[in-house]
Amino acid sequence: NAGVTQTPKFRILKIGQSMTLQCTQDMNHNYMYWYRQDPGMGLKLIYYSVGAGITDKGEVPNGYNVSRSTTEDFPLRLELAAPSQTSVYFCASRHDYGYTFGSGTRLTVV
Amino acid sequence: TQLLEQSPQFLSIQEGENLTVYCNSSSVFSSLQWYRQEPGEGPVLLVTVVTGGEVKKLKRLTFQFGDARKDSSLHITAAQTGDTGLYLCGLSNDYKLSFGAGTTVTVRA
């Protein structure tokens, strides 16, 4: 049982480039989330989804897009990378008692 | 907007000592979750508390939910080096989880 899997683990982007952070879960959870974590700032919610075909904005959605075509996958897209998007990104899914997180993607924009 | 404040921000203790970290909200919340995060990994759920006054124990960890449901604490007895990590409290509302900034705990051998 893999839980929540994120790829890639590390990535360096140049300003203005685009990329997709992948997230997949094998627990058949309806609710999925994307967070970013900056030093000393805790985790901030970017986007979330309550099921396939349904997504909504979190606290810090600007500069990001998501889609949810299947229950398993919830990719996060950065269209025009900016230095302010340098962060560690975590995907999570929700079960009855809490949340399961992936191991994160460390993104640096230079 | 509910704010979650955690204190202290940093805590460094010797192995075998006890420690307590705190989580306070600006308003009442229905449930609260505690997570531990190790470097290079995602947060891992420790416990969920839902009832005012509730106390839950997980081996050497004791979690308390305040009677007024605006605060919570995590107490670790006889800390071990394996307890080192970032401790996060999270407030679940409307299918979303909001986090405090966390307490970084370092247990020295």
C-alpha cells in the first residue's frame, strides 16, 4: 500500500518555465489537497478537491492550477514559475481520522 | 479566519527530559489534529482530538484538548532522540486543514 506518491522529489526551474507536480493515491480517498511549506510558516493550502471533477481554491492559489480527472490523481501545474514559488510542496489525501501526506517535492525557481 | 498559534517556536532539551508544546486558536474548533514531521518527509498524523477536555495517550505522548475547545497541548515524557522533529497542530473545518507554524523540537543525546 503506497499511500500518497509525489513526483519528482526535487526540481530546479528557471523563471517563466512551467511544470506539473504529480500526485497519486491508492487509498480511494475522495478528498485531496496541495500545500506549500516555507521555512517557519507552516503549511499553506493551495488547492483542494472533494472528488473527481471538483476542485477549489485554498489560501494561496495564485500562480497555480489543478485538475482532478480521476479519484487517484491530483496534479498541480505551475504555468509561469516565479522565485516566490520556491518552496516544498506536499500533496495529501483525507480519511476518516486525518490526512495522509506524500513525502514532498522540493522546488527551486532561479 | 481562524488563527492557530503554536508555542514555543523552538525547543531544545536533553534526552530523558519532559517537554510540552502548545496550540491555541482564536476561536472554538470542532476537532484538532497533531502531526510530526521529520526532515525531508511529509507530516505524519499522531492523533485527532474531538471532545472538550479529552486526553489521549500514545505511548510517551499525551495530548490534551482544552475544555473550551480553543487550545491543545502535547506533552512528551522522557524524550528520546527519535522524538526530534517539527510538531504541527492542524484545525479541520469545511473539509480543509489549516496548520499552525509548528514547534521544532530537538532532543540531544
